[in-house]
Amino acid sequence: MNSLQELKIELKQQANAEKALIYKSFFKTAPGQYGEGDIFVGVTSPILHKIAKSYQDLSLEDCSELLSSSIHEERMLAVFILTEQFQKAKKELFKKEIIDCYLKNIKGINSWDLVDLSAPKLLGPYLWEKNKQLLYEWAKTEDLWKQRIAIISTFYFIRKKSYSDALAIADILLNHKHDLIHKAVGWMLREIGKRDKQSEDDFLYSRYQEMPRTMLRYAIEKYPEQERQKYLKNEI
């Protein structure tokens, strides 16, 4: 029995049908919703972290298989394992192989939690000192998850106090129709503001009136209440 088979058995042993029903509802898996068809077995994130730690040396080939799984928790395990391997990798070649595995199986990163757990810990740091054109290309696609990956990847840059790419991609996504993008863009703008309020103010000043309401609310969540109300009432 190989490690991948053992991992799947261990995951199955931790399955919880009651939690699976809750997750199916929470992650909008009904027909027509963003997570349509996703399968949950009901394993919590702490348990998944524990399992992933036991299989942190899983091969990239096996991680690819997990990322192509129809089971949400198997894809999440792959994200945890790849992230662990990337953070420990000392050779640039292995980091590239990990990112190649991630990009090759990007269709498996098809839920907001998988995006948020992987993009700022894998793609963001990998692209930090490289050409970031991929993020701009993905922001301009019609693929919801690639668009969210594009903006959430910039969280790594924001933490490094580099805001230009996040602001440029936020601009591309400014009039997006989906609330998952509204929340992601607003979140990144808020993170910029926590570090450099003037940069966020400069961005919002000429755009806040056209921004989706959810995006704006997320962006100004930490603003002083009086200033926040001015934005919400179009009085800036």
C-alpha cells in the first residue's frame, strides 16, 4: 500500500456525514451555485492539517492526483502538503516543480477556501521577484477562481509593503459581478490600508462611487466610523 492510498484511508476514517451536509450548504454546492457538484466528506481543517503533516513528503505526482479529486478535502490536503513543501524547499528548482504542479492542476483550486489557502502562500511568494504577468492575465479571464487567485496572490506582496500590483489588479476587477470577487478585492484594499492608509485613500477617492457596495464595505471596514459613513453616503 502506498502513501496516497494510506492518506485516503485515513481521510475516510475521519469522515463525518453530519459535517459534510453543513459544508455542502456553506460552500454553495447546489445546482447553479459557485460550488456546484463539489463533494465533501466532512473533515475539519485542524484534522486535515494533522493528516497533511503526516504525509508532507508525498510525491508531486500524488499531489496532482489529489488536486484532481472530486472530494474537496482531498484537494485541500494537496494544498496543505504543497504549501508545506514549498515553504521548506531550499532549491529554486524544487520550488518551480511545486508551482508547476499547482498550475497544472489549477482547475482543482475551485473554491474560495482553496484559493485563499494557496494563492498567498504559493503563487504570491513564487512570483515576488519574477514577472507577474500571469496574475494580470488571470484577472482578465472569465474564470472566477483564476480571478480570485490573481487578487489574493497579491496578499504576499502587500505583506512586503508593495501595493502596485494589488491596486492594478483591483482596478481590473473593480466592476466584477460576483460577490466572491467583491469581498476579495475589498479585503486586499483593507490590508493595504492597514499598512498605508494614504495608498488606499488615493485608490478609493476616484473609484468608491462605482465600486460594488460589498467591495467598498470590506475595504473601509477598519476606517474610523465617521469617515466610513462619509464613504457609504457618497460624501467624500
